[in-house]
Amino acid sequence: MTAKTVSDYFGCLVFDDRVMKAKLPSKVYASLKKTIDEGASLNNEVANAVADAMKDWAVEHGATHFTHWFQPLTGITAEKHDSFITPSPDGGVIMEFSGKELIKGEPDASSFPSGGLRATFEARGYTAWDPTSFAFIKDKTLCIPTAFCSYAGDALDQKTPLLRSMQALNKQALRILRLFGNTEVKCVRTSVGPEQEYFLVDKEMFEKRKDLLFCGRTLFGSKAPKGQEMDDHYFGVIKPRVAAFMADLNEELWKLGVLAKTEHNEVAPAQHELAPIYTTTNIATDHNQITMEVMQKVASKHGLVCLLHEKPFDGVNGSGKHNNWSMATDTGVNLLTPGDTPYENAQFLLLLCAVIKAVDDYQDLLRISVATAGNDHRLGANEAPPAVVSVFLGDELTAVLDAIENDTPYNGAEKTVMRLGVHTLPKFIRDTTDRNRTSPFAFTGNKFEFRMLGSANSIATTNIMLNGAVAEALKVYADRLEAADDFETALHDMIKKTIKDHKRIIFNGNGYDDAWIKEATEGRGLLNLRTTPDAYPALLEKKNTDMLISHRIFSMAEIKARYETGLENYAKTVNIEGLTMVDMAVKEIIPAVEAYVKDLSESLAVKMAAVPTASCKYETGLIEKLSSLVDSASDAAAKLTEALEKYQTIGDVTDAACFIRDDILEKMAELRSYCDKAETLTAKKYWPFPTYSDLMFGVK
């Protein structure tokens, strides 16, 4: 019997275009495609036909339930399962699913984060089917991607504003293409490919650590003797247990239509990466949420735990999620492809300038889009870009823009043939630009790579802000060009003006250099919003609210709700971490060290009784050091407890977040320092939970 190939089972659990074409009447299929491709309204007759075919297909694949699968402001997905069964007159059941059930659901809106949009007693909310993202089967349940809103119609999810932002960018991009004489394109969509980094640790070890269980990251832990300094894990041979996990992960993702493409070891021990082929932003966002969930489920089957926290271990790289973003037409053209002669490609240059302008004008919104308690630990470290937003263009495009700004000729970049000194190795043309891993926002050939996202972040917020900012830049351009008497002159002048006005955001150097941070903030006036409480107030600035509201991405109420929710999530996350630290220190670490000190003291007494003249410097010195650390840790735990109690009395969300940043994090660091020092002096058999050495090198 011939084994099935990937192409045989890819998307087998997805109600995709192939299934719809086979299962739906031709008129229904044509109507649904018009809704998906052109945004046409969907009538009840079509909805009922789709629901019936969707149910039959799902039941054929073993599904017994359906759910409206949505993305509330928790950062993860949500689902409420209903079975297909309906009682029949003979006492049995039949399987039914109506168009009404497909189109609308009613989860409890007051039980999800709403930033004050819904009171506890105001429970009703709605989920609405998103036909542009295919339904899929997961764990014998038909999952229907949906938007989620309140009774008043306010967006309480990530999908709704994302779709609005894509609609806004499409509208403005089409205006620009029409000015260049393109009348064929009906739609411009943004495309994304999110690279997902993660850690794998042994499940038994994971379950012995409260910090990993409750917080997803280690709150204590001295560095292992070996970390990532040898650079031997990056792209290294994948360990058998990890390779087995990756193989199963790929199969499960491919069944769900997720375009998992690249896998490899990352820089830190126990760290890995998965990257997909990029696709339409809305679908890419859904797929990334599916990917994170499937990663954790597959890991569990292999006796592993997948850590998606941005900084699960101190002293080694954290995990990011690189958001590769571009714009493409429905005719298959990538609008950010410069071509062989970018200097002569006026449409590309205008769109490139629009992105540069957008990033400069709304650098604060991009920073807010990745602002979480977890990512604050990662940004600015050696594996992640700084909190200062800048754009990397590379040598060729920078030279092109310089020539335009200064009205000087540009002769094109010289093509360099790479010769490696071995006759049997092929010669090849070197790229005209290098890659810059330190840049937050780097042009990589035909797309921009935004590297500031944390690994646990939904990619939705970043793409909402990026789409909105670029839509605004395109609107400014379209307004001016449509009113111009001489299009060519106006186009040249506008590109030149954009370069002059926004070249401060372009930086091709080392983003890790302290001198760059000084130059960026003091010399160029760029923002350095280092923490979440530093960043979020900018969300309410007039220029930002005006842009988001004018493009109908958010209402003012929705913006304020996200401000409240963002800071609440930050404060609550750190509060849980603080409580966990106190619990671990008081109930596990201090008793363990005390037990060791007790045994050391008894050993000392025996030794001195046997040899009264012995100096016993080792025992006495170690007892003194550990006793001092226990006292210091106990005092630090008491101070942290007092601060956590004070936090509970602060009613204002902004004040609470600032108190967390300025007071609680400092006290957490102090407690950790004493406990980590004690770990280095305590015999291993006494330490109450697995160490960094165990966790990062425990998976073979």
C-alpha cells in the first residue's frame, strides 16, 4: 500500500475552496466566492446551503460539535461547543446545522476583557462568521472563525479591527494604483508570514516548577555552566525527541492547512523556530493562533512542554515572532518588489516611502502593538531589537533615496559575483544588501520584517497598527496626487519630500550599540518607550486616535478599552509573578536552604567533636553565607508581599501599572538575586525544583 504524501492530506481538515467547490451548488459557490473576494453581502439562502454542506462534511470527518472560534482580548482563542444533534420524533436524534447558527453565536461578553465596554451584568455578546477564513475541524469539533462584538456592536476581539484595517489599506492602495493607470486590480491585501520561536522542556521537570506552571517563565534560576556562548545550538543537529515532535507538529498543521515551511534550532539551548509561507494577513493571524495551540498539544504527547513566553530563561535569548509583511494585489503582484531597477520604479518608490512615513509617524503605535510584560524583558537584549523603532533599507535602496533627495544621478548597484575559491562550488550573485538582525523593521527584498513581536503575542495588533499607518500615508499621497495638475512632477516632489521629512527613521547600522540609542533619541528625536506603561499613554494621543477613527479601525470607546485592557494585562501578569515568587521563596527555597544548613551544622558538630582542633572553615563559612542569604531572602519576600498588598489598593489602571514598573519589579529582582545566589551554594539534592541545567539540557 502506497503511503500518503503531504499533498494527499494537506488541508484535509479544512472546509477550503476545494471542498466548497465540490460540496456546494454552483450558484451558492459563486455567491459565496463573491462574498469572500469582493465583500458582497451574504443572503440567508446561501448561508443555509453553506451550513448544511459544512455540517455534512464535518460529520463525514468525525465531528460531533461545532463552535464559533474567536480571538478575544486575552491573547488566546476562545470556543463554546454545541453538538449537531436535534431530537427526532422517534426518540433518536438527527444532525442539523442552520445558516442562522453558522452566521451568529452568543457567548457571554462580560466574562472576557472589555476595558469597561461591558459591565458584569451586561452579558450579551455576539460572534459573527468570517467567511474569508476557512472553517476547520479540531478535536472532532467544526471550528468556524468568527468576529466577536458586544451587544452595542463594539469590537471585543482582534479579528474585527484587523479586517477593518485591511479594508482601509485596500481602499487607499487602490486609489494609488488607479493613479498609475492600473484598472485591473480589484483588491490589495496585506500578506504576513510570522516566524514563531519557542522553547521545549521536559514535562516532568516543568510540572515541578510553580513559576513555569503559573507564569510560563522561570522567576528564579542561576545560569547553567554552559549557555549559548559557543553558538553550537543555532542550526545544529536536531535532537531525536525534538525531531519527532517537529514531524508530528508538521503533520497536524498541514492537515489544518497551515503552511508550515521551515524548522530549525534557534540560538539558546532548548530553543527552536517554525516559519510558514506567508499568506493573507487575516488567515495568517488565524493560522498563527492555531499553530501556538497545536504546538502545545503535540508537545504534551511527546512528554514535552512548549514554552511560548518571550523570556522563559534569564541569561539566554528570549523568543520573538518576526512579522514578515507585504502588500499584494488580487492579480498576484507583490507591490513591494523593487524589480531590477528600483530607481526607475516610481510606483514601488512611492509605496516604499509610504511605509517609511507610516513607521516614522506612528512608531509609538508599533511599539504599543508589542507591549506586554513578557516582551519588556526581551526588547533591547542581544537577541531582540531595541525598544527604539527604526527602518533598515540596505545599501542599494538607501543610495536610491539619497540620489532622489539630492537630485543626483543613480547608476545602479554593482552586481558582485561570489567566488569561494573552490572550483567545484557554484558561483552566484550576491544580494545587493545584507540582512540586519538588529533592526526592528527591516526591508528583506520584497517585504518588511518587523522583529519586535514577542513569541506569545497575537500578530493581529501589530498588523492592525501597521495597516492603519500605511493606509493613512497612502491617503495623504492619493489626496495630493489626485488634486495635482502635473502628476509626474507632484509624484517626484512628494517622494523627495518624504525622504527629507522621514529619513531620521532610516538606520542601517548596529541597533544594539548604545551610541545608536543616544543618537536616535537625542540626535534624531525618535521615541524610546522602554516599558509597557511608558508606551501605552501614546495610544490616546490625538494624532493616533484621529488616524484610527478616521479609517474606521476603532471607535474612541474601543481605543480606550484597549488602553485599559493592555495596562490591566500588564499589571495582572506581574502581580501573578510576584505572588508566585513569594510562594516559591517562602514555601520551597528558604526551607530547602534551611534544611541544608541544618545538615551542615550537624556535620560540623560531628567533625568538631572528632577533631576539636579542626578549623572547619568550609562548613562555618558556608553556613554563614547561606544563613545570611536566607535572612535577606526572607526580608525581601516580606517587602514584596507588602508591595503586592499595596498594589491591590490602587484603583486607577495607569497608576497601578506604573507602581508595578517602579516598585514591584524592583523588589522581585531583589528577591531573585538572593535566591539565585543561594542556589549556587546549595547542594543539588536539597534544591526543591529543576535548575536551568536540567531544563535547558534535559531534552535529548
